[in-house]
Amino acid sequence: MDQKTLLEGLNNLKIFTGTSNPGLAKKICDYLEIPLGDAYVGRFPDGEIDLKVNEDVRGADIFLVQSVCPPVNENLMELLIMIDCVKRASAARVTAVIPYYGYARKDRKDEGRVPITAKLVANLITKAGIDRVLAMDLHAAQIQGFFDIPVDHIYAFPVLSSYYKGLGIPDAVVVSPDVGGIKIAKAYSKKLNIRMAVVDKRRVGPEETEIGFVIGDVAGKNVIMVDDIIATGGSIVQAAMVLKEKGAKDIYVGTTHPVLCGSAVERLAAAPIKEVAVTDTIPLDDRARPLGKKIKVLTISELLGEAIRRIHTNQSVSALFV
């Protein structure tokens, strides 16, 4: 399908956003060369969310861009209300574009008397009336199965790997900070044509991990440590310290979702890490200022924009990662 046909096919495509990440939504629209949908998202005096779409959406293919990032409950509720709004306005199809899916940590009952919040949120989004979901780097891949509707799960891997390839880091090795990240580390290793290593990590609490040992050779190597999320930064910082003890040279950290809660920024600033590369699935505010030039923000707007274009025109999304 040629470019002209694709652009003609976008006439019925509309993108709206809440307040979680309007900057990313605008970049996606710029890539697709369409205007961002006109909608008002505000608050009533008592704090309830007030929302109105200011343009006709009847029969349109709607994409709602909303990260479920802090403030998590506010942003999740905005998404649910946006879905209800456009469904009641007779949209033909509604897709939730969720760059960061919150409440993903609890994806199973790993002990007694705990909820499975990842499934609960999937139920809420589905019951609100959504037709399909486009998500990026879910904390657990099985969350796709929590939805009884189509889910396109895409990865920031092409953006981050392209960035590191461009840096041309000599004597590099890809490192996963835990055993659970081996699969994505293998993808980076293959793409960058370099070896990989793994840091053995055992979780001893919700915000605390215990580092075991390093599997693989990192002595005298520059490390590219990849993960899907940096929350408190504890795991990444501990892994970086162990890697330094094992003789690693410069340590680069690449992650998709910069949650950066608690004392994460201070930990990263003091850690033996040369650079932290993140994407704009979650907007960085003044919290990241102490990191200065140590943090690099890469946009995933073109990747999301192309995925949206392919969904709208019924083309393969998985082909983006071949």
C-alpha cells in the first residue's frame, strides 16, 4: 500500500489524550500528520473528573492515548471516562493506547490474600467499552491474556537498540539485571551482535532485592544494562555496584518506563552509572533534574504512531519487530 493510499485511509482516524502524557500524544499526531483531537479534561470543585469531546466522533476510529502512571488512580479514571464518553458519542471503534500500564506488578497470587490488580484493571478497561488495546512493554507479558479483546503488545527495543548501536560503545556486553529479563537481553545481544550476561537477583520485599552473583563475563567490558522499568531504582543501582565489583567499565542503563518514584533519582545520581536512557512513555518532570546530562530521553512516538497507522489500516503490527 503506497503512502498516498495510507494517508487517505487516515481520514476517519482521531486521536485524543487525557492529562497523563499530552506531549507524547502530540508527537504521535505530528508523525501521522493529523491534528490532536479537541477534548476538555478538567476537574469539578469536589475533585471529580469533568470531560467533554469538542468534535464529532460518530463513526470514527478513535485512539485514546493515556499512560496509567502517577498519579495512577487519576489517570486510570480519566481513561475509563474517556472510553465511556466516545462510546456514547457513537465512535465506530475505540482503542486504548497505553504506553505505560499501571498496576501490572500484581499479575498473579504469589502469596495468600493478595489481589491480582493487573487483571482487575484489564476488566475495568474492557467493561468500560474498549474494543482493543495497544500497550508497550508490559511488566508481565501474560497480561495480554487478561483481556478478552485484541491486544497489540509492542516493545521499545527497536528505539533503544538503535540508540546504542549509534553510540558505537566498544567492548560492550548486554546485561539483564535479573533472570526474568533474559529474553529481552537476548534480543539486544542479537541486534547489537555482542555477548550478554545476567545478574542474579532475588526479591525479598516489595521495594527490596538481594543481589546474588553475575552469570557471564563483564570484566573490562562496557555494560549496557536493559530493563523494562525503573521504579525505586534499587535493583538497577545494586546491580551496577555488583558489576563494578566484577570489573565492569562504563555502565549504560536502558529502560522503557521511567517511573522514578521515591528516592530513585537520588540513587541513580549517586550510582556508578554513566548514562540512563529512557523513553517518553511517562513524562519526566522536575524530579529528574538532579540527573542532569546523565539521563537521555528517547521518543517512542514514531513507533506508536506507526502501530496506530497499521491498526487503523488493518496491517500487521508484529512486522515492526521482524
